[in-house]
Amino acid sequence: MKKKTKFYLIICLILIFAVFIIAEIGLRALGFSGSDSKPKLNISVEPGNKYFKKDSILGYTHLPGVFFVTLNDNYTFITSHLDNTLRVTHPISDDSLFIDFPKIWMMGGSITHGWSINDSETFPWLVQDHFYNDYEIMNFGVSGYGTIHSLLQILQALETQKKPEKIIIFYASFHDMRNTFSARRKKAVTSMNFLGPLTQPYASIDDNNKLQIHNIDTVVYEEFLLANKLAVVNFLENVYLYFDGKFSNDKEITKAILLRINEICKENNIEFIVAGIFPDQETLDMLDYCDSNNINILDISVPKSKEYVNLPHDGHPSPLANKIYSERIINYIKKSKNKN
């Protein structure tokens, strides 16, 4: 009996190994391979080749200063960050003109920040240019930020800065995984650590259905063993990451964050707007949720079309897309102003 058991065990192991080899060959024939743990973009930053600095609350923020960022096709764009780390929305020499103006805080990720385009091409700059005698537009956008960052920024800024008249959060459905710091998001952030230390706050909902905010000091993602060598293992890891996101409660957590921001704005008599900035159904669904909870909404998204993307240099919105964003925001602000 023992010999027969050993025989069956050996046969099973041989079959498993054969299936593994066949799957490996098949996946490679379909174009799959081991994972590439190196950053996909060859980005250089001058000066210093660093773009971010560590922040104990937000995880990381921009480094202050003027930076020349070059992407892997030798395309260079210029970003200017103030001493408070926010991206400029007007010439710094004009700062004194805006001291007494009502403020509009614009918050979001890399699209709000304007990654891959110059300062004057970003939609916060264009909105500021239109309302040069009416408002000061403040661009809180940072690449990689989610809605959890906007909440933390608001809590922090209300303690140190003049209360704004309006807060606009630019939301996209892919921000949800940033708010919970899912395994897929952790892997993506880990690969970008070469631009500076990217620690990440995240949120959860406790047993009493209350929002909880957490922070971690380091971002580490451990790949599946041999995922960088074997297509099968890399494929299985991607399946795991897909289902990890699919069955998470990240959308519910995003809703809880937005409701908390809405409470803060009501307490401080601030107009709060959630603006959809990505053309997918999940983003629209979140806007519908906000609308049903008496949160002002605005859809500024543009179609997924090549003229609205900064190709061939980068996959972020083009200057044309930012121009359209700005026009829709300007129209909203004008209507809101007329109502008041």
C-alpha cells in the first residue's frame, strides 16, 4: 500500500510539473512574462533627481522649488512648487495681489497637479487666469494622492490657512484603491520610490461603521516568489491582485471619506464640490452617490481619445484636456457666484 501511495504521489507531482511547464510555455506564447520590478518610466528630475519628500501626515509631499522633469522620450516639462509644496497657479511675483482674495482649494492626484505638462498649461492655472481679480486658486494636487489625502490636507490647512470659499475635489474611480492602499496600489507605489520616499496613509471602516485613518512609515510590497522570473507565477499574482481589489470595500470607504469632508465643509460654511475627472461608469456612480447626499457635483471628464492625452510622452491629460476642464470649472464657478 505504501509503494502504491508513493507511486501515485510521484505521478501527481509529475502531472503538476507538466501542467506548470505547459502553462508557462502557453503564457509566454501569448506574450506574458515574468514581472518587471523596475520602474516602467525612465524619469529624471533636475535638480537633485528627487521630486517628493516625506510627510508625517500625508505620507509625502512635493519638494519646493522649480523642477525640470524629463520622461523617457526626452520630453521635458517644468513644475514649480511653492514653499508650502503646492504647485503654482500664477506667477510667484503676483503673490501679493491675492492675499485678500477668497480662496478656492483644488484637490486631487496627478491630473489635478498637472503631471507631464507645464505650470501654465494646468487647469488650476487656467482657472486662476480667468478669475485673476476674483479668487486665489490653490492647487493641492499631488501625483498618487487619493481622497484620503484630500481629507488630511483639509484638516491640516484649516488650522494654518485662511478658510476657503470653495473646496473642489477632483475624483476618479482609481482613487478608491489609493484610499484603502490595496495590494495592487502598494505594488505600484513601491516601484516609484526612486522619486522620493512614498509612505502612504489609508482608511478603513471599523465595526461601528466609523471611518478610521491609518499611517505607515514604509511602503513595501513582497512579490510572489519567482514572479519576476516565471510567467505563471506573475499571472497568478495578477489574478490575486485583481480579486483583492474586486472584493474590497474601497468604494464604501471613499463614500465615507467624502461624507466626512462634506461635514467639515458644512461646519465651516465652505461650498464643497466633487468633480468627476475620469470618463468611466464607476466615477459617474460616485457622483450620483454624492448628489443623493446633497453634495454638489460636476462632471468635467473628457472622452478617452488621443487628443486629450499627452501622447506620445505620457498617458496623463493633454493641455487641450486641461483647457476643457478649466472651461467647465469656470462655468460652474460663474453660475455658483450668480446664485449667491
